Amino acid sequence: MRGPAIAKAYFRVDANILDQEGFFDTGDVATIDSHGYMRITDRSKDVIKSGGEWISSIDLENLAIGHPAVAEAAVIGIHHPKWDERPLLIVQLKQGQQASREDILHYMEGKIAKWWMPDDVAFVDGIPHTATGKILKTALRDQFKAYSFPNAAA
């Protein structure tokens, strides 16, 4: 983005944060419709690159938290031998609620493209957050760095 309200540098840091044309790279992936409205679809570091296509982690998370048993959800890309990355849905259930992998995936069926469907669901007791309350995906990537999908075949 660029404009008169965009800073040229961070406070007390001398480095210029703008590119050659004066744009600031927010790290967001967005679309702009025919009326000029922008919709942020994901962060560039969080989008999942699967078989040359892009899958929005935010869209999958928003869909998953619509399930009545889900308190919070996060999606990260996990290495896949054939598709480069595939989505892993990480779910924290509401206290006293139960749901299986199949329950969650069945709930998502028909609401997203089939190739967007997470390859697996991991249930956790808690999802880490930053000091500002955002999901800490770096910690989740670290936690699941050795994870491999049960049916991943090249």
C-alpha cells in the first residue's frame, strides 16, 4: 500500500521500509472488487501452497469455528510429498464438547472446494496466541514440524 498516511520508517529505526516505488509491503494477500473494496484473504506467510494453487488458511479457520463444538481453530500448511503443502486443521474444542476428525470434516463438506479440505485434524488443549491475541502460527508450525499426514503418498 502507499499513501499520505503510510509511514516511511519505523519509530527510531533509520531503515526505509518502502520499496522503490514508495509502497509498503504489509504481508497481506487481498483482492479488490469492481467497486474498489478490498478484502484481505490471508497473510502471505500463512497461505497454503498446494499443487500450484493457493488455499486461504483464514477461510478454513472461519469455517471450522462455525462447528458448534469448536472453540478455536488454526490452519497451517504441512509438507506433502506430492502437493508441496496441504492444510492441517488444528482444533481446540469447547469445554465439555466432543467431536471427531470425521465430524469436523463432514461439517466442512460442500462449503469449500474439495481440494481445500484439510488432510487431517489435530485436536489440542490450547492454541497459542501473541500478546495482542492473534493466533501464534509460528509456535504451531514449530509444534507440528515433525508431523506427516497419515495417508501422504508421493
